[in-house]
Amino acid sequence: MPARRRPTLIVTLLTILSLTLTTNATAQGGDAPGDQLLRTAQALFAPLPDVAANLENPVTDTKVELGKMLYYEPRLSLSGVFSCNSCHNIATYGVDNLETATGHGWAQGPRNSPTVMNAALQASQFWDGRAKDVEEQAGGPILNPIEMGIPSQEFAVARLSSIPQYAELFAMAFPDQAEPLVYANVANAIGAFERTLITPARFDTYLGGDQSALSDLEKTGLQTFISYGCAGCHSGTTVGGNSLQRFGVVESYWEATREFVTIDTPTMGMDVGRFAVTHETQDLYIFKVPTLRNITRTYPYFHDGSVWDLRDATQIMARVQLGRELTDEDLDALMAFYATLEGEIPAYALQLPVLPASTTETAKPQH
């Protein structure tokens, strides 16, 4: 993974440069500026699909319905209090809007909870990119002692197996398997549900060719976003989420965010990023580039949730990544562009499922 970071960024930046030169050349031929911007945007970004497909875990109606139940299922936590939705609340665009996550025993996690919306389209999961997809990611928090606290895969399977309806639902969702209720399928079902959490926005309509979907100010923001090089990292379908990059190219990120961290803020002053996974020096302060889809709703920002205001976060990124200061006019335009990335949450995902009843044999919640 680390070896592919810089080439990806260089290729994207070269693409932006090439598109800029092409745009200038086309402009001399009399092409409309709006057409030029649209073509550049279409080359750098892409509309959202209906579903984030996975050939290894096909998305089926029965699997998605089971996954939705498990996503909202508090009995997948040792205490019976926490669920996936606790940290990745569907109603608040897949985040908890806290600096860092609260988990089992009210422990405070070290990092901000990334959004689950459109996450299945990203190249990796977690801030340090340690999971390849949402299926692998879904199995992690359940067993994490400071997240959901389940002591083992066997414990989780035993608890679900003691609920008769779950045995039936797993058999329906995985009909070709002799033992459908296994821990891998817990993650597969949740992953299938998450693959439907796609939030189409006005920006997708624009990328489809409807230039009236964006206002003049929003288009100015898009042009600013591209010309300043933001799309060098925040590109593709999810406008980010496709590479791992150093946070703090020009200046250390913790110096730029210091004024936003107070004594009562449960954040770490310095996070080594992917280095904690690989222990390789080149991975110090390397983080996954977050998606900017729904960025207006997924505050607070950065891996430590240290910054609450999107204007501040944008200015900090310009400072530590580009070494420049944005004007108020630049920020106004960028905020307008960000608003076009706010999409619609699937209505069915917002409808709470009726969970199966426990039996007297169900493992009792522990605190």
C-alpha cells in the first residue's frame, strides 16, 4: 500500500495539469467555460453507482435485510448497549458527531469515527487503511475491547445462535452454505447492507451533464477546488478515500490544529497514523484521505475530531498540505461546492428494524 501512495498522487496531479492545459487550449477555440469545467470534473470525478458491488460478497435483498438488523443490533456488544449505529449513526450521515468514539465501558477511543456512507466505494477502511473493504472492517469493532467488547468470534456466534430467528435469517441470506451462521457471515451481511448506503447528490446530477444543477458560486468553488490541487487527493467517485497520504506535508498537522485542542478535549496531540500498523518509518503520519461526500454533515473533522468548523478545517488543509492561505472569497466558494456533495440517505436505511426476541438461553449482557 505505501508504495502506491505517491504514484497515485502524481498521476492525479499530472491529470489536473493536463486538463488545465487542454482547457486553456479549448478556450482559445471558443468553447464555453462551463463546458470546459464540466469536462474537467468528469475526468477527475465520477457519479455514484446505485450499489457498491462486491463479487466476493454479492449484495442480495435477504443479505442486506439481515445486515441491516445486525447493524442496529446492540446484542453484538458485550454490554448489549452499543451497535454499529452507535458510532456510525445512519440518521447523522453515518457518524456520531463526536471528537472520538465512545465504546464499551464508556471508554474513549483514540480516533474520530469515519462516515459509513459511500464507504464501500473507498479503496480501504479505517483511518490507517488497515482493512481492505467494509466486510473486513465490519468484523473489527465487534471484537475490539474499547468498542463493542465481544471477547471472541465464538462468543458472538453463540449469542446470535441462541436467538432462533437469526439462525433462520442467516440460512436465507447464505443458502448455499452448510453452516451459514459463522462470524465471517456476520461481517458479510453487515458489509452487504453498507454497500447500499449510497447518497446521490446534486454533484452527481452535474457530472451527468446537467450544468444547471450547480449555481455559479458552486461552480466557482469546484474550479477553485481543482485549480488549487485539492483534487490531487480528493478525486474519484467518493471525492477522496482512494489513497493514503501524509497529513502535514508543509507543516506538522498538530501544530496547525493545536489552537483547536482544549484541555477537556479527548484527543491525542499526535497520532502516528499508519505507522502503528506497519512500523515502517515512511508510514509516519500517513492517513487515509477521507471522502468529502457529505462533508457538511460529518463534523468534527480530521482523524482526531479536533476541528469542528469546515472553514477552519479547509484552511488548515491549505496550510499544512499546500503551504498557502485561502482568502475569504476562496472559502466562500469552497463551502458552496461542498454543499453540492451533501446527498440523500436511503430512506429504508433510516427505518429501524424490529429485532428478533432473545430467549432465556441468550448470553446475558455484561458490563
